[in-house]
Amino acid sequence: MEGRRAARERALELLYEAEAKDIAAGDVIDGLPVAPHPYARLLATGVDEHRDEIDGLVSKYAKGWALDRMPAVDRALLRLATYELVHHPNVPIAVVISEAVELASQFSTDDSSRFVNGVLSAIASRDG
């Protein structure tokens, strides 16, 4: 699973860079001198392909937080993990949430890991 862990971290970086440059993650990937891990590519481009659905879920379950008011890392991480929860049911929910919380504690604010855990837990336990 170390490969997927590193791929998730790389996908987070790609999504963050794409948002900062206001371009698609696929365009960031296309401009790289070395292709990222295939799972990182899958995650980053999957977020792009399903952005409206993902943002709708994150907005619904991030009570009291508008997407544009969240720290950029949290927003990218929630999009990444939500994509994986919704579109990769073969990946255990606990793994997705645990790794997202770890990435939040590593790359974002002191409160981000609790926030990310709460939002993703709500999304994972939703009906439908």
C-alpha cells in the first residue's frame, strides 16, 4: 500500500497545483517531465472529471463551510478522498479516511485533520 499512499500524496500536490494555476490536473500532468504514479494520475484526473458531483457532496457535508472559504489543501484533499470514496468502492473506507486525515495533519492546519475526518466520515456514511 506504500505505492498508493505516495500516489495519494502526489495526487494532492497535483490538485493543489492545478487549482493554484486555475487549470485542470490533467494539464498539470501533461506538463510534467516525469509522469506521476498511475494511481496519482487516476485520482487527480478523476477529481477533474467528477468535480461537480464531488463539490456537491463536500458542500453538503462540510456544515458551515463554503468550499471557497476552506484552506486550499483541505479543499483538494476532500475532493481527492471523496472521489476515491465514491468512485473506488474496492478501496476500504477506513483506508481512504485514515490516509486523508494523515495528509491533512501533515500538510494543513492544526484543525484540518479533525475537519477532514468529520466531513469524509459523513460522506462515507451517507445514504446513496
